Amino acid sequence: MKFLMFTELQIHFASQRIKNSFSVFNHQLLTKMKNKIIFLDLYFAKKGFTFIDVLVGTALILIVFGGIFGAYRLGLEVVGLKQRKITATAIATGLIEKSRNLPYQSVGTKGAELPYVQGVLDPATSTVLNNIEYQIENKVKFIVDETDGTGAEDSCNWDYKRVEVKVSWLDKFAGEVKLITDIAPKDKIEEIQTCQDQPGGILSVLVFDAYGQPVSFPLIEVFNSATGQIVDSSTPASGKNDFPLATSTYKVVISKDGYSSEQTFTSGDVYQEKIIITPVQEKSHPTILESQLTEISFSIDRVSSFFVDTFSPLGSDNFFDSFLTENKISEKLNLVVAGGEIDLATTTEGYYSSGFLTSVGVLPIDIINWDNFLFTNTEPAGTELKFQIYYASGTDWYLIPDADLPDNSTGFDVSPADLSNLNVGTYSQLKLKANFSTTDSLISPTLDDWQVSWITSEPTPVPNAAFALRGEKIVGKDAGENPIYKYSQNLTTDQNGEKEIPNLEWDNYTFSVNLTTGLDLVSTDPPLQPISLIPDNNLIVKLYLDAQNSLLVTIQNIETLEPIFSAIVRLYNTGLGYDKIQYTNEKGQTYFIPLETATYNLEISAQGYSATSTSVFISGDITKTAKLEQIE
């Protein structure tokens, strides 16, 4: 390796030539400016000039001289920086040549410890040239080359030395110059003598991915296990590096951007607030022995993510009609539909004495159980409005018998009517019927809306649901011989029942819930646990949760019965210390789970609507529908 050498005299001459060039340039420019000014003086002496002429001329002169000064200053900076780099390069080159001319055994720095090499060079010194102080750092490191083998294959694993010289300066033109060269022993005898004179061993680290292929350019860091100070590091293209180290015990940490990480442990280390008593054997701190090769391997790969959704296995749906149109009416007699309500039609003598209305058929999808029949009506004195429910059998419709729906033959007029005991196999499709009557031709009962609800197998998001996630990989065992898992976290979904879990290592993961919370994990999707997560993958996981007691709240517009999105629902019981606020989804629903058997207060509000409050008794799975009046 050849290096260009410069003497101080050459540097001085080069600098002087640059200064002279600037001086000649400045002299010529000033002469031209002087002649121009004399010409302008003669011209204006004859012609005369205004104050504006003076200002413009002055500004032009300032601009010209400002540019000259800026160019001159920049030139000085370039010259100054160049001078210092030339000097620093000359210093570094001289030290490189000195190292190359030393006996091989002497190439090293005073007091160095492995992986650095002991020798005669000063590790740090300084010198002053041209009134500038230059700081000099020397480092010499052993290099293990696999070309001639490692371990028992090679009589000496420390194949050659790498010398690094850094020269820096800290004045207003601060900078540094770094030169590196490799120095090899002249023969095998000199190489072996080096190993005999420098006791220690080799730590061979291999990093591979989930499929057993080497990982390129991982960051391998070796730390002193006692002090925690970094001893050496490398980012090998091959994924493998051999570290010459003094006899001792070391901690090794493996990382790479976008990848999982690995490290070694020792007894007493704290991991995720747990004390490791027995580390996993293959991930214990390696111990380097004299003249021996210690091999250790690590597996890292690209990180992945889970996107978790928490659901109740049950949902709720409904059929409703607010009578803004007649689209959901199959038959009516002596009735008139107007303005979102239904009344008896009139004759010249007043209201008809009776009439009826029948809905279209209600055929739910994915129904598990019927729930409630709800209606809003007005019955002035002398009027009556009775409701009945029919079911389909073949092509005909029949009244549900009282044995299955009490009072259905005479009709019921209290809302809501409980339909939960109806067998969905027999009563899979229903029709609603309203019977109007009046004894006063001047008065009519009024029906504002009706709806029937049912429980479905379509899941409902469960917000703020707590669950646990644990991988199978372990880092060691605690004092009770219990495994300490590499990944084990308690997590909670958000208001929408969603949770992203990023930066996960490929592993087999198990989801669970704490039974003391009252929740039960009834199933998952994918259905089988543990769930395998491969590298560089984003996997959606659905958790289906159940409890002994729950409340599904549906919020509707009182006029249209349309669901209200993002309504604020507060459920609380001061005595139980329970107080939660949740927001309705696009179906106007929110789900509270788990709950204790008790009476809770329910407060509901939404932007643009009047707020309302009520109480609800919870025992089992309860559904509650609330209607809000829109503010004009």
C-alpha cells in the first residue's frame, strides 16, 4: 500500500501560491473598480446626479464588494481546511508506514486488551504543526480469516492485524482523517509465535433465520458480562464472525432493523421483571478459554404482527318500521299512513270503528333466538290497539298459539313483549299485526313504530377486552423451575374491540383470558391454538368472549328507528365500583361484558340528540334498546 507524503515546506508553498492568486485577483478587480469610480466622478461632475442615483450607486458598490469579501472568505476556509487535511493525512500516513516497518510482534498499542493487540504504539497522543494541535488515536485489532480454517483446522486463528490511525483537530475548521491497513506475518512461524505470545481464544458467532439461512449484516455485539461495557462488534455480510477475545465470560446481543433480537443470559439476570435462575443452555453467556474456539449460534428473522379483534359470539339484529313509507306493510284495512304514524281512516261520519295492519314477513338470517317485540303507540280513552304475531307454515300464515306466546289470541298492548321462548325451528318467519278500534268516531288510536329483535350468530365487537398473549420460546427458568417466556404480555383492545400487536418474533402463540375477570374465551379464529406466526406476516386473529352476565345496548333515532353511530353510553353501579363509558358502532350498538348480577344505571347521549337515562337489571345476557329524540 502506497501513501502520498507531504512536508511542511511543501504545504507552506502551496498555501502561499493560493494566497498570491487571490491577491492578484483582488488587485486587478480593485484597479478596475477604481477606474470605474473615477469615470463616474467625471461624468457626474458634468451632468450632476440625484440622491437616488447616490443610493443606487452605493448599493451596487456594496453588492460587488460583498461578493468579493464572501469569495475571499470562502477561499480562506477552503484553503484552511485543505491545509489541515493535508497535514493530518501526512501524520496518519507516517504512522501507517511506521506500523508496517515494525516487527510483526511489536505492531499493537500499549496496554491493549483483546480484541485489540498489545504493542509499542501509543494508543493516544497529540502533536502541534503550524500552530494547530492534532489528536492521534491508534488501534490494532486481530482479524480471523476463515480462508485457512478456524479452530482445530488452523494452528493459529489470529491470521493478521488491522491497524487504524485516526487524526483529528478541533479548531474552527474541525475535521478528521482515518487510514486503515492490514499487516500480515511474513510466515507461519511468525503467526504461531503471535498466538503463543497473546493468550486468549476465539468466539465464533453465527446468525441465521427461521429457515436456517445466514442473515446478512446482523449487528453482533459482545459485552463484558461483569462491567456491561462493549468489547467488540461486527456486522458481517455472511452472518458469521469470529472474535479474538481474552479468556473471560461475555454477553452477546444480536439485532437488526426490522428483525427480532436475541441475546445470552446468566443466572440472576432480570427479564420482564422476573429473575432468571437457570438460563436456557444454548443461550447462556459463552466462556472463552485459552487457545480454544467457542461457537454459538442465534436465530433471528423479520418481525410480524397480530391484528386482534374481540367479539361476543352472539349479536343482535332487528326488523323495524317507522312508517315513513308503506314499503314494509303487506296489508292494511281502514287505516291511513301519514307523517310517520298510522291512524284509522275517516268517513263522512268520522273515524272507522276498526281496522288492521300487517307487516311484511320477517325472516332473520343466522338467528339463534327471538328476543323482543317493541312498539310505540297512543291509545286515547275509548280507543284500543292490540298486537298479534303470526308465523309461516308453508305458504300460509297462522296465529302463534297462546301456549307459546301468552295472550296472543286476544292481543297484547304492553311493550316490550318477550319472544325469547319461541322455538326458532317452528317459528322461523313472523308477521306483526296491529288491530285498531274506537268507540268514538272523533278519536283514533295511533301507531308510531314497531320492531322485532332477535339474537344472531353474527358476532358483536367487545370493546376494552383484556386478554393475555404468550409465545412458546423461553429464556430460562425461575426459582420455582417455572419457564420464563420470551414473550408474555397482558393486553387490552380499544373502543372498537381492536388491538394491533407489532414487532413479534416468529413463534407459536397462545391467547387466553383471566377467568377472575369473569370473561371466558370460547373460541378463536384461526380455530386451533397455539397459533403459528411466521416471519414477515400480518395475521388477523378473532377472539370470541363470553360471560355469565352481559348487556348489549342498541341506540336508535326515535323518529326513524335508524341506529345512531358514536352515541355515548355510560353504564355504572357505584356500589360495585363499576363505571364504563363506551361508544356505539355503525349498528348503533355497544356491548358491556362481563357484568355482575345487579341493577345498573344507564346514561345515553349523542351529538344533536336529547340525552336520556334509565336503569337496567342485569342477569344473564340482556339486550336493551333506547331511543333518542333529535334536537330541532
